[in-house]
Amino acid sequence: MRTQEKIEQPDDTVAGDDAPITVIIADDDPMICQTMALILQDYSRGRIRVLDTCADGMQAVAATERDHPDVVLMDIDMPAMDGIEATDRVRRVSPGTHVLILTSLSPQRTVERAVEMGAEGFISKTDAPQTIIERIIAVCLGEPQFNQAAQRQLLDDMASARFNAREDEAKRMLDSLPERERETVILAAQGMSNQEIAERMFISERTVKAHLSSASERLSMNRVQLARLVERAGR
């Protein structure tokens, strides 16, 4: 396990009268930490000062609690504690710290979780140095930093969450019906006629109609709406 590395700072890190933006970098790849630190120190013209590099999420949380940086660049896949959980803890120990997720891949299935934990954007490890610096400065000005891939993934995640919520609600509504009524509604949604349902369930067509009528009254839905409910529930 690598130990947390303290970054030695030059004496001229402050640009003009403005205090530099302080940053902690968390990534289990030492080359990434070193490269990012060099980019921020060499290209920011004194506007950014790297305080520490950390090899895992636990180190990042400890360093944040000690130094209260303006920004943490947080990798996702790290030992001991991943970047998602570490983001949550960083925001707890230092509410004023901004977290940007550091990624080298399209952020599949991580955007929504990261945002829920308090992340305010994504930085690609392959972004140009000036882009990385601009994103760090902008997030400190209150501007969330999501590239196009992250924006698309966030919208997809939100759409998926809405779909799952609707599916769960549809299942709950169907399951609220008595078993025989539910079976009748599902068969009707599959396109079966009342006669076919009666033959399948060994009941009369009159009973089929009674089941459908009762289900309609319970759920305040007509037969078409019941069919769509079954479709949403995936039954």
C-alpha cells in the first residue's frame, strides 16, 4: 500500500492577490497523481495549488478532513474505499469542498450515484491541461462540470430510475388484485378473448367479465389501461 504523498509547493503559487485554489488528488495510480499534480502546478499559472495526492478513498477523506481543500479530484476504482463512498464522506467532513470525479472511461452507471453523494462533475484524465484547469476553476464558482458523456449518462440514469419506479408501482397495483382477477387481467393484456381466457382458467365467460369488471373498479382503469399496466409491470 502506498502512503499518502505530501506535495512540496513553490513559493510563488499565488497569482496576484488571489489565494490559489487548493486541490487534493485521489487515485491509486501514482503516475496519474504525479501527472495531474504537474499539470495543475505547471499550467495554472499559480491559480491552483496541489496539497496532497492520495492512493485510496480513506486517505482522501483523512486529507480532506485535515486540509479542507477547495477541490478533490476523486478516482472511482480505488482500494480500501471507492470514490463514490469517499465522495460522500468528503462532503460530510468538509461541506465546502467540491468533488470532481476523475475518470479515464465513459462514466457508465456512476454518474447518478456520484451526484447523489455530492460530486459536482467529471474530469477526464485525457482532457487537455487547460480544460482540466478550467473545470476546477469553474466548479469553485458554483458551475457543475459535466462533459457530454456524463450528461448523457445522467439523463439515461434518470430515465431508467423513472422507468423502474413506474414498473415497481405497476407491479404493486397488479399485486393488489386478488389472484384470479390478476390472472384474468394478465391474460386479457396478452390479447386473449373472454372465451379464450375462460377456457384457459376453466371458468365461464361471465366470470371472466366479472373479474375484469372488478379489477377495473379496484384500480379505476378501463380494459386498455389495464393492459398498459400489465405491460409496464413486465408481466
